[in-house]
Amino acid sequence: MTVSCRISIDNRPATDAIFQAVPRIGESVSLSIDGNTQDLRVSRVVHVTNGSLEGATIVVEVTTNIL
């Protein structure tokens, strides 16, 4: 099973990414950005819902700054 998440990278416009499981805060993830793979650190994970499961979204904020 995979999880689709909205990714926010260092205040850039959000994009979508698919993970095997929801990343945890502090975890390192590798994502392709502008054709280059980068290691990023998860700084925040937020579950947003508009009142229905179909409208639920997981937003993962990541940073290029390794904490």
C-alpha cells in the first residue's frame, strides 16, 4: 500500500509524492527535485481533512537544512 502526500520543500510551491508509509518527523527522505535526487529532513507532518475521508490530505514539510 502507498500513501500520497503533498510535499512542501523550504517554502517552494507544494508538489505531490508517493511514499510506502507516512514519513516521520526527523526522518530523512530522498525526493527528486528538478530532476535531481536530494536527501531532505522531515520537519512537520500534518493531516488535513475537509470533513470526509475522500478529502483528507497529508502534508509533509521537508527542509534541505539537515537539523
